[in-house]
Amino acid sequence: MDIGKFITFEGIEGVGKSTNIGHFVAALEDAGHKVLVTREPGGTPIAERVRSLVAEHGDEVIPDVAELLLIFAARAIHVENLIRPALQAGTWVICDRFTDSSRAYQGGGRGIPQADIDLLASWVQSDIEPDLTILLDAPVEVGMARAGNRGDPDRFESERMDFFDRVRATYLELAANHPDRFVVIDAAGNLAQVQEAVDTVAQELISNFN
């Protein structure tokens, strides 16, 4: 059986990852592919418990290094218990965030050295790397205005604008450094325009692997 494809969606808050993942998945399923949708941090029961720890507002401060280690602990569980078995079974896995989020948020946003993040990635992921990463990009002001309509912000959404400026800049730097893996889509426009761009990527992917 062929190994499934691993596709990740990335971007700051408010760029419409969840909505556009649904559109992307529908195109893959229409082409006959078995698809699993998951997210990070999270994806399995234990990893979702870790997600709650790092996302919720608590009485105790979570140091930046502890935040990074918790996220990678959840990622280790996610990779071994869900992602790897699904790929080996021939399922296409679509993940809302993966290690590029750590590079952008904990690296760019928090200032943790990228070499430290890459070391953890090599331990936790081994041979698991995205075949394609779709970066939904929008100015920070646009993304945060949209995110503000979703209800009470979590611990990450409560960060200052300059934090998200650094996160976005890191994402764009990653995309520039890995053009063979990243596709950048302008997510600042209306939903129909963004979904048209997402559909174009999906059809190219289907054509390449069918």
C-alpha cells in the first residue's frame, strides 16, 4: 500500500485555517482519497490534555522553554499514535499546525533559538515531514480582528501585536527558505477568493499524486 501524504496548514490567528481545511479536504475526498484531519497541539486524547495546559489562562506562569517542551511532548504522542499509523495505512493526513508553528511561535515569537527547536524536531518526528505546507498569510491586524470575533481569547491569542508580527515574519521566512514545500496563499481577501486559491493547490496536488 502506498504511504499517505502529509499536508499541514499554518498561519497566525484569524487566517481561516479551519474553514479552508474543510474546503481542501472535500476536494481530496472527491478525488477518492481517504483523509484524516487532525490538529496541533492535540489530535489524540492525551495530546489534547496537553493542549489545554498550554492554551488556557492559569495562575502559574509557563516558562517559554516549558511551553516548547509541552508542545513537543504532545507532538511525540500525536506522531506515534495517530499520524504515523495513518500515513502507513495510506491515509492522507491534513494537520492544522505542525512543527512550523513551533518555529514561528516559540522561535520567532518567544525568541527560542531555531537550532533548539530543530533538535527537538529531529528527535520527535524522525522521518515524518510534511509533503506540503499551505501557509495562509494575512496582515496581523486583519487576522487579529477576525480572531477577536471568536469569543474569549486563549493564552496565545492574548499576546501583543508585536508578538504576532514576529510570528508572521518567521512564517514568511520559512516559506522563502523552503519553496519546495511551502505554498503561500493570501488570506486577506474574501472567503471565495481564498477558497479558489486553496482549490487550485488541491487540484495540483491531486494531479501530481493520482
